[in-house]
Amino acid sequence: MPKTKLNPQFIKTMKETLETEKVKLETELSKFTKKNPNVDGDFEATYPEYGDKSDENAQEITQYLTNKPLEMQLEKMLRDVNKALKNMEDGSYGMCKYCDEPIEEKRLEARPTSGACVSCKKTLTQEV
């Protein structure tokens, strides 16, 4: 993987943004999940306990089913943030994982976790 060509100050700014986002995601996940002790970076939606009546049981199931997709989305976002931070450590942040060309700073400002340049992303999503 080629080394980044981004300005060190820009990388510092993006790192601060990503670290703030990481804390926010972990805080949000902690509101309704527990960390899976067996799998790093995995969380499990907790099953709420409202009571033993049938309407309370139905409410518990509804809440769990609402939380599970949210858990999965937040986990994905957190994995993306962690990957971007890892790329900063190894010097590959800001380089497209498909064509090894630099990702534009404007794209990274809009989406700091991006691992693909606009051209490759469009090709992958067939927007060309």
C-alpha cells in the first residue's frame, strides 16, 4: 500500500474528527448494548426487561427488534472509523484501496472514513 501524500496538518485534523466520532459511536452503543467479550469490536443489543405482562413482553421484543439493526449500523460505522485510524498509523490513510491513488481532501472532509477515491467508488456503484 502506498504511503499517504496528505498534508500532516490535514491528517491531524481528520484524526481528531475520527477520534471524536469513535467516542460518540461507542457512547451511543453503550446505551443499549454490551460489548461482546469474545469478539473484539462486536456489541450485542441488550434485551430490555419491562415486566412479565404480555403487553410488556411485546414491548420488550419490539424494542429489541428496533435496536438490533441500529446496533449493526453503529458497529459498521465504528469499524470504519477504527480502520481509518489504523490507516493513519501505518501511513496509508487517504490512499484509494483500489487504484492506490490519493483520495481528494474534499472527499475525506465529507467522509473521513472513505477508503476509495470518487472515481473508483463510482465504478463500483456503477454510477459512471
